[in-house]
Amino acid sequence: MLEEWERARRERAAVEKKLPPLPGAVEGKVVTRFAPNPDFAIHLGNARPAVLSYEYARMYKGKFILRFEDTDPRIKAPLPEAYEAIREDLRWLGIRWDEEYIQSLRMEVYYEVARKLIERGGAYVDDMPGEEFRRYRDEGRLERYPPRLRSVEDNLELWDKMLEGAFGEGEAVLRVKTDPSHPDPSVRDWVAFRIIDTSRSPHPLVGDRYVVWPTYNFAAAVDDHLLGITHVLRAREHMQNTVKQIFLYKHMGWQYPHVIHFGRLKLEGMIMSKSAMKEIAGAEGLARIDDPRFATIAGLRRRGIVAETIKKIILDVGVKQTDASISYANLASLNRSIVDPKARRYMVVVDPIPLLVVDLPWEKKVFEIPFHPGQNLGSRRIVVEGPQTTLYISASDLSLLRRGAIVRLMEAFNIEIVEVGRELVKARYHSESLEEARRHRAQIIQWVPAKENVEVEVLKPEGLVLSREQGLGEPALASASVGEICQFVRYGFVRIDQVLRGESESRTRIVAIYAHD
RNA sequence: GCCGCGGUAGUAUAGCCCGGCCAAGUAUGCGGGCCUCUCGAGCCCGUGACCCGGGUUCAAAUCCCGGCCGCGGCACCA
């Protein structure tokens, strides 16, 4: 019987979600990439293409490339610190990349391709005002748009002038020739290069060295080919871009990689949009990118969500084209199952109420309590003085206490309640064994010695609100380390965010962030 | 408005390409029970879905058409 359960359990574990096969994938030949814009930290939504691309590359023993797409120093100006922040988040997620590229450092490459494209008659310089182009385009007269009819020679000459800085911002662009009557107007002769006055908006990496900048569609398309990307995994919002880029590939005689589009990934009850984060940061003045209310990778990490959880949830959601809205309960449950066997248990009382216990049959007793009920995670000792002592219990447990009730102080002894007040609870020693507690159907509650304890503050993210709870923790908490994910017994899983050691050992103060039940 | 893509339980996902084995599987949530020195974990039972309408077929979640709903794109952003 037991064996059967065991087997069923193992089978269930083996049903681990697998990624569907990639179309046209050949083992050892798959090359994928993650191409973030380093203008912000990455969040769960961005982590999706990163994790999927990386996992597919691994699955086929291929190559995974990290590429920073920082070709807009004006509207989406890169943040110098974002490059490293993104690398850190990826490393934390367990993602390793075989090659790394930064587009702003590859400008000559794009210029070269642009020249070839012009030579092939696939692009032209448009030095007319934007409204003029739009008029021709929207009236279906794009075939007769004068700049489009220019000779290759003239285009090359104008292109050189662009590069030399003869045009100011908005005065000229290089356009890729597409189907002039494509049903989607935005596809018609899309812009490959535009001019950005980098003396006014310098690029954090290359300053004002360049004024002619490739657009996303040009740079990404060129790099995907040059770097030998075989499979592109990207969100659905890029569908039209795929259509646009294929025109470039046709001009160049390149083969377009396989593309997989997936829907959006939202995390219910968490802040995910850049603007909302900035709003909060602005309003409170102190919110950081790793604010535990944010669905940034840094925010989730700080909250005690483990990398494995994020990877699993992304693999579980897979590559469907529909949007997915993950509930936090689901994420929490997954995280709990990973973290539970490794998390030390600590006793913390929130909103402490003093408990005076008399008639203790000892002068001093040391309780040795394991850090985990099942796993071997070591133990700690808690000293209780006698014949009378003061402890703290949680105010939330007050409702369990009535005169005459038997209550067990977890992992220690049983008491009989004598008097319950809001300021003080009085009790007397009853017995020590757990069996005795069971016999009286005693409630088991956590407790903290009054003589030695640490101050605890818990930050609880709840949607837009970050509430705080104050409490006291058992002495062992003083040696907890920052980053440790543990469980406050009968309270929930938390991550230790700060450990502030005071003058005396006994006045340690810790700040924890609530993760989930 | 114009282009495009989707719609399986509260949430997520499997099945859809190659119709029948699907009166639809799994996880989570929810309800109940057991177990446990935690309101955690574990175990058992239950709950609950194929957007709607036509068509094709002996047979449709799976194929076709229409509708409805949702999402994305329509930048000299990525």
C-alpha cells in the first residue's frame, strides 16, 4: 500500500512539464537569443523570452546569446546601470549565455549592411518631411513617391551625407522598400535608420559618436541573421515586426529564422508596468526597482520568490499565444513547495503580549528545538528561567485563551491560563509532555522569551500597499543572514531583508519581507 | 477605423495539426476528512471548463462558416 503511494507520487513528479518541440530544430544547431533594451530592469514578462530561449537552446544543446538592443538614445534612452542589472538578474535566474553583444557597439556593422541594401535597390533615403511620405503612403501612391524612385547612386550619395552629419534630426531617414500597397500601412517602406542628435541626447556607451541610428527592426533583423539565430521567441506584439523584417531578408537573400510568438504574462495583484512603478517611486520617494510589490525579477527575489519558481512558472505557461494571468496564489504555492524543505522555522510573535508563567519546576531549563520538523536543518536552544518567567505571545492568539484553558507553548511545555488581560496574561505551569497537551486538546502557540529576543519588522506587500507589522522574534533570529528564506511559524514564509545588529547582541533588529503563507 | 492573432474549470495548462480511446487529464484555488508540537508540509474525498450558433460526419473540444468576446499592431520605440 505504502509502495503504491510512493510510486504514484514519483510518477506525478515525473510528469514535469516539458516544452513542446521547436519547429525545424536540429540538435546542436539551435541558436536563440534574449534581446532586452537596457532602459530598465527586467520583470517577469521579460523573463519569459529569456527563460524560454535559454531552455530551448539547452534542450537542443545549442547556443544562447544575450544582446542588448540600445539603439535609441533619445526616446528609450539606455540606463548605464541597467546593462549590469540585467546580467545579474539573468545569472540569478540560472541563465548563462555563450555570447554577448551590445548593438550600440556594432554600428559600423549596420552601416555596412545598409550600404549593401541600398546597392541592391532595397532601400532609399527619404529626405522629405514625414507628412509628405504619409500622404503618399495613405493615398496608395507610394510607388510614385519621388525619393523612392531615386537611383542607387543618388541613394548612396545621400546615405553618405547622412552619415557625415549633413542632416539634422528628422530631416532624413533610410527606408526599406516593401510592398507599397501592403494591407498594413505601417509595413509600407518602414524606417531602417533615422537621425538622432546625440550632442543633445548622448548615448551612455558611445556618447555622440553616431548620429545615424538603426531602428529596432533593422538592427534586430540584421543581428538575428549575422549571429546565426535559428529560432526567435518573442511576444505577440512583435508579429507585425516579423512581417516587416521579412522584406529586409528578401532583399538580402537571407533566410528568416523560425519565430514563435507568445502572449503576455501578467502577475495578478502585482505591479508590472514601468509607468506604475515610476508613479509609486515618485509618490513615496523611496520605492526602488526591487520593491517587493513590483513584479521585477529583483522585486520577486527580494520577496523570497526563488529563481526555480520563476523558471517553472514560465515553463508551465509555455508558449501559447494567449495572454496568461498568473495568480499569486499559484506562484506562491509553487514557491512554497520549493522553499519549504529548506526553510528554517523561527518563532515570532506579532504585536507581542507579555505572558507571566509561575510555578515552573526548574531554576533554568534549556529547550533544544530543531529548525525544521522534518528535515535535518540543525537546532537552536532557548533558555527559560524559573520558577517564574515572562514570555511573549502574539496578540492574535489572545482569542484562544480563556481562564482555565490549557495551552502548549510550542516545543516546550504546557500552561494553564489563570487570567487574560490586554496588558498581561497570567498562567501557571501545567505539564511538559506533548501527550499531555494532546489529552487536553491544547492549542499550540509560538512564544518568545522576554529576556532575550530580537525586534522584528515584517513588510507585507499587498497590491499597491506595503504594510508593516511589528513583533519580537526568538534569539536565534539574531544570527539569521540577509537573504535567508525562512518560515515564521504559524505566520508564513518570509525573506530576511535586513539584519541590524545593535550595540548589544540582545538588541538585534531584523526586517523581513512576507512572501506567502 | 484598418490590419493581425486568439478563446478548455476562479487561475494556469494538457488534448486541437493527424476527428472516435475525452460524459475532457494535471496543478493551484475552494469545500470536507485524516495526519502533524505551525494557520506550513503530507494524505484521502469532493467541487468545477471545451465562448455562442450553424454546417460536414456514423462520430467534433478537435474540421468548415458566421457571430460574440479578448488581445496585439497601426512610431524617425523596443
